[in-house]
Amino acid sequence: MPLSVAELNRQIEALLESSFLHIRVEGEISRPTYHSSGHIYFTLKDADSAISCVMFKGNAKGVKFALEDGLKVVVDGSVTVYVPRGNYQINCFHIEPSGVGALAKAYEQLKAKLEKKGYFEDKKPLPRFPSRIAVVTSATGAAWQDMLKVAAKRWALAKLILIPALVQGEGAAESIARAIQKADLLGCDVMVVGRGGGSMEDLWAFNEEAVADAVHYAKTPVVSAVGHEIDYVISDFVADVRAPTPSAAMEMILPEQNELKQTIDYMSARFSEVMKKTLLQKGQLLAHLGELYKKNSFDARIKLQLSSSAVLKSSLNAAFHNTLTLKERAVKDIALRFENAIAQLLNSKENLLKSIQNTYALKEPTKESKDGFAQIVKNSRKTPLEEINEGDEFELQTPKTKLTAKAIKKIAKPSINSEP
């Protein structure tokens, strides 16, 4: 009798699943799909063929790296058959990158992702003298005790506040992230996140994205101190400062009190030296300013103005005296010349007067001979002969005689300058 399709598929299922109960296959991932159920579906292929794969939620939780298109991997699993459709696939129990470990691949992927998001930039500075330090680590680990010892030795004034967290194993990353968020709310000066040394698997919680997010968004400056000096985890790159060990973190954060005392002693001595030098310079400057003040004070200025006024007064008096002397000499000279001129004028006038007097004396009518001459008087007024007309009566007078006369006839003589 012929087989039904279901019977054939069940026989194929029994044959394949018994023959390929545990297989290890290498190939490239194609079209990976992360389902909301937690399952992962993808195709594993090489140059010649391809096969469907599924990784159910329980196994998918253990995958540390992201399945990417084209990533070459090695899967461990078994062949299963889906009877209703006659499809077969690989049920993957474990998967890891080909050539490198799964953790190393997950580390590289997360580092590249966070660097692209800018998680490794904008570092906050550490305070120079922190008084309160939050420490996120295991309460039972040696790292906490080591940090307490270093802090007590270097800077006893600092207070360390423990925020306990799981630092390895399942749920460690979430525990560390919650502790960082809690520590960030305390208002401490700085925060240390770390643990002692261990294998890569032991330190893996500090390579989780949840821890990286908590460190990145913390407002408190964060120091990552995980493992030993050769160990590098993702939190080292995201934190503001990376310390090689937890003890080294305390040495980086806290000042060394003995060195600080020496620095204070040096600075004190230097301060005293500088102050002495400064006081000496300022004293000299003050003395100089005092001298300048004396020279430029109101009293000094008044004295200087009085002295200048006295000099000006003396100069003015001398100039005035010289001017008066010159003017006096000039006045005397003018007066002398005036006197001489008056004297000469008076002498001249006196000579002129004498000359006039002599002339007058000579011309005096009583002394001068007037024979043949008489003065014509008409109407009691001396009148020229030319004004006497025919028929006018007039008088002829001499000093000794007066004669009344009448013009009978007037004959005009021609002028010497008149034309004929």
C-alpha cells in the first residue's frame, strides 16, 4: 500500500532526527529575525546550499553577540522535521562566531555600537579633593576592602559609601546598573564601579549594554576599575576615567596626604618668601609715594604757588620800578624839552613883541608926522573917500583940526589895471 504524506514525513522525521541528533555546522547567517516571542530565526548558507535554522528562547538567552547578516558562525544543534509541512531545519542549541569566541565577538559588536552612539566622548573631570565617594561593587569581595585600606592611608577625610551589587553571574549586569543609578542619586563627588580580577566570563557583566547605559547617563563622574591592568571592559571606555585596578582607582581619585603636606610646607615657605619680597617692594613703593605726596600735597602746592607768587611779585616790582624809572626819565626829558621849547617860544614872542612895540612906537600918530593928511568921517564913522558922493557932507579930521566939508563934484579916476 502506498504511504500517506503524513506517514512519509513522520518516517523522514524519525530517520533524520535519529541520524542527526547532534551536529556541528559552519556557515554564514542570512536574514536573521528576532521574534517577539524570544525565538531567533535565520538561514545558514554557504556557496552551494542553505538550510533554515531556529534557536528557541531558552537557548537564545545565552547568546552574547548579535546575529548579523553575513556573519560566519558555527552552530551546535540537531535536525528536526516539521511534519505538517514536510520542512526540516536545524534546532540550534549553541552558536558562536567562526574563528573567534562568542564573547570576543559580542565585545567588539557592543564597543562599535556604543562608540557610534558617542558613549566614549564628553568625559567629566574628577574632583581634586572628593569628600564622598560612592563605590559600586560586591560587599564581600576583596576589592572593597582594598579600596578602604588605600583611602584610609591616602586621605582619611574621604567617606566611602558602598552600594552593593552582584559583579558576576546571571543578573549581574542588571544589579550593577541599578546600583549605579542608586549611587548617582546620593550626590557624591565621584563614583567607582568595579571588582577584582577574574576570567573574561567573570568580568562579562561589565561588558553588558545595561551597565554601559547606566554609566553613560550618570551625572556623577564615574571611574571604571574592573579586574587587573591587562583587562579592558566596555565600562572602561564609557566611564569618565579608567583605573587599572580598584586600588589604583583610589590612588587616582584621592590626593596623597603626605605629598600634600609637603606641598603645603613648600607653598607656605614660598608664600612667606614672596610676601617678604612683596612687602619690601610695597614698602619702598609706599615711601616713594609718600615723597611724591609731600611734593604734590596741597601744602606743598600752596608753598610752591606762594614762592612762585613771591618771585612774580619781585619780578613785577622790579619791572614796574624799571618802567617808572624809564618813564620818569622820559617825562623829565620831555619836560626839559618842553621847557626849552616854551623858553624859546617865549623868547621869540618877546622879541616879536618888542619888534611890534618898536614899530608901534614908530607908527604912533602923535609921534609920526602927518602933514597933508586928514581922516574922512561921515556920520561919525571913518569912511573911505570912494564912498563920498556929490552933495554929501562929511568931516576932515587931523589930530589937531576938524573941518566940515561938502562934496561939490566927484571925479572917478580910472583904475590902473582897467583896460582903456
